[in-house]
Amino acid sequence: MKRWFWMAVGFGLGIAASRRRSNAATGDRGLLGAWAQRQVRDALAEGRAEAKRREATLRSVLAVPRNGTRKPDK
């Protein structure tokens, strides 16, 4: 009886490990993984947009006149 039990446990663990490995290889992360991936993607897009807005603000404030003339540094 013990042998059958441990054989069934080993068989079950083998199947679970193979399923986990195949899901990881195919990129199947389930519902929670898809949600987290979407959150990260949205956060990165928002960060890029904010960086572009700040850069545009800095460029407008620190811009050199179009004719290229600057006050000489003393």
C-alpha cells in the first residue's frame, strides 16, 4: 500500500512539474500575470509620456534663441 501511495505522489508531482514548465515556456501566466503585465506596461507608458512633457518644458525654458546668439559668459 505504501508503494502505491508514493508512486501516485511521485506521478502527480511529475505531472505538476511538467505542466508548470510547459506553461512557463509558452508564456501562460494566468489572469494575475496578465493583469500585472498590463499594469507594468501602462506604468512604463505613463512614465515615458511624463518624461517627454518635462523635457519639452525644459527645452522651452532653456532654449537658445533661433539666431544662435548668446550672451557671452563672463
